[in-house]
Amino acid sequence: MMRVKLLLLSTLLAAAVGFMPADEPAAESPPLPPRVAMLNPPGVSAGATTRVMLRGWNLNDAKAVTADREGVMVNVLKHESAAVPGRQKAEEIGDQQLELEIVLPDDPVFGELGLVVETAAGKSAPARLLIGAKQPVQAEAEPNDSFAQAQLLSVPQLVTGEIHADANVDVYRLELSEPQTIRMQVIAAELGSGLDSLLTLYSAAGNVIQQSDDRSGSRDSFLQLSLAPGTHLLVIQDAHDRGGPAHPYRLEVTAVEAADQAR
Ligand SMILES: [Ca+2]
Ligand SMILES: [Ca+2]
């Protein structure tokens, strides 16, 4: 299904720039404009310098990567081919990558910026990168593969991580001092990641409290529930136990105020 869509898209693109037909030898086709599949990690902190891998298609002759926000510096450190894990398709997750160094000012900005890749063939659509300002982005710290290795999160917290290999799990720990309604949201597929997240909340004793695979219209996971004080463990994994270099995610853990709950 996806292959058909891509063929149609490339035909439309070729038509738009006046090159037809689609069945001419590939060598005579014009270079295709760059496209971004995903960013890893998909979030960076204000006031920090962060390495980010930008993965996609037609990136090898990138002249520049620019940010749509003032004061942000983006340096391209490296171009390279990107490994495509066995069960995935290059047309879905990209086969080239750029290693970027992103320098963000210490402004109290919060939100997302767009990164645009420019080559001789054109510009990519902006790829969305989260910026944490008041709330710095915390990168996952491996090993975090078991309850014993759970990585402590404060609330609220933005986390970036990756299910880096098949059957990998990332375990986080919440320590609540009072009853709170907590929202836990994975954003991955929405950002182009190959991850089909499965999010499970466990009690300190290891019992499943609640689990989320897909929220409506997305493969990404979402939990929101009232929690008692104490220790809670949050596990992110792939619903099909798959992982690899194209499986980044963003996790947002926030406390929901009473006024928000009423909405
Ligand atoms: Ca991981
Ligand atoms: Ca899912």
C-alpha cells in the first residue's frame, strides 16, 4: 500500500517539475528534493548543544540545515548512509542520515522548532524538534531495562529515548508524595518513528495498573489516571517487540490539575 502511495507521489513530483514519464531510466531522472523521516532524539533543551541524527531520503548533498527560529545554530557534522533494520523498509524510514549539532540559546522559549534541509534539488518540509526551556529535556540513560534499573523521573518531565534493539524495554520510575492525576504520553509514530509504542504502568509490587497501546488514530500511547502516593513504574516497549536505530520516542509526563481534568 505504502509502495503504491510513494510511486504516485514521485510521479506527481516529476510532473510538477516537468519531467515525465516515470518509466524513463533512473539515471536521467532529476535529483529528488530532500525529505526527513525522523529526528533522534526528537527533543533538545534550551541553552544546550545537542547532537541530533536527522534521518530521511536524498540528504547526501545537503548544503545546509536551517532552523525556523531566530538564534538557533545548526551545524552539519556528517552525511552517511543509514542502516535499514531487517524488517523495515527504506521507503518508510529513510536510508540516509545527517549528524547535526544544534546550539540553542538560553531564551525562555518552549515549543517546537522546524528544521529544513536544503540541497541543490530543493528544500524539505520542516521536521519538528521539541524544545524544553523551563522544563529541560531529559535523555534516557541506558541501562534502564528492568524495574531495578528504572530511571527516576520528576513530574513534570520531558524525556527522549529510543527502543534501540528488538525486545528492548525502557523503564522509568515515578515517586509521588501525594495523590495526583498523571498524564503519560508517548509521541513517536506521529514524528515518523518506526516505534509502535506500548506503555504500561506498574505498581511497585509489579502489578499492571493500566496499559495503552494505541490512542485513537495513532500508534502512539497515552495514559491518564489518578495515582496514590508512592512508587510507580512506567515501561515503554514496542508492541511487536521490535527496535532499532529508527525507533526514537518522546515521553511527556505531566500532572493534571483539577481544572484540566474537568475538560
Ligand atoms: Ca532505550
Ligand atoms: Ca502502539
